[in-house]
Amino acid sequence: SAYVLNHISEAEKRIVHGSYQEVTYINDFSEVEEDFLKISVHDPKANCKATAQQIKHYESDVYIIASDEEWIDIADLGVNKGTTIRRIQNLLQISPAETIAFGDGMNDIDLFKAAKYKVAMDNAYPELKAEANLIAKNNDEDGVIQTLNLLLGFK
């Protein structure tokens, strides 16, 4: 879930709802009683890749990734999509060879490292596409479901 300040614009709210299923609006972050797992910042005016480079000296304390030009994520060390999928693999007793990962942002690099089958969306960053086994149509063209249908022999 995400905690978001009340005063953001409707356009910003749509962006947040596009990334998070559960959104709680608050007046101030001091209202949040739970521990933070991750802080995501969306700033369409900033170059978040440059910002991530500027704060890189904190990487010994926290995980920092600019998922694209407008988003930067800061989390506890060891908290990323790769470590999450590895936990799921352990719970389900499956290996990376039994795992397909889909991604489009730079925060999907660690996810790709945990899966044998790596599918980058057509609109993905070139660095991510270079790591992929396959390029799928983008999300607006149902690229994930089309690729799963193809790989599983349904179409």
C-alpha cells in the first residue's frame, strides 16, 4: 500500500493509483504508524536518474534505484523485486529456471537476476531490454498476457 499526501493533484493521484492498488491519503507523513519499507518519489520535473547518482553515497545504508526519469525508490538494503521473488520461490519451492519475470523499469533489473526467463516490455529501458530473453508488446497492448499465452501454448 502507499501513503500519499492529500494535497497532490488529480493527475498525480491517477499516477499513484496506476502504480499502487491500495492508497491511503494523509495530511502528514507523521500520521503513518507503520515502519516504512520503501519510499517512492514521483517528480516529473526532476531527472531521477541524476538524483540517484547524486545520493549514491548512501547505498551502503539503503537501496536506491531510479526506476525511470520520474520515479526514484529508496528502501532498506536487500528490499527489492529480486529479493521478493526469491522469497516467493523459496515459499513455493521453485527455482529461477521455473520463473518468468516481466519488467519495464530499471527497478526490474534485480527481478531479472532472479529468473531464467526475462521478458522486457516493448516500452522498457534499453538497459533492461539488453538483459531480456524476449521483448513483449507494452502493457497497453496486453503484452504480458499475450506472451504468457504464447509461452504456455494457449495461442
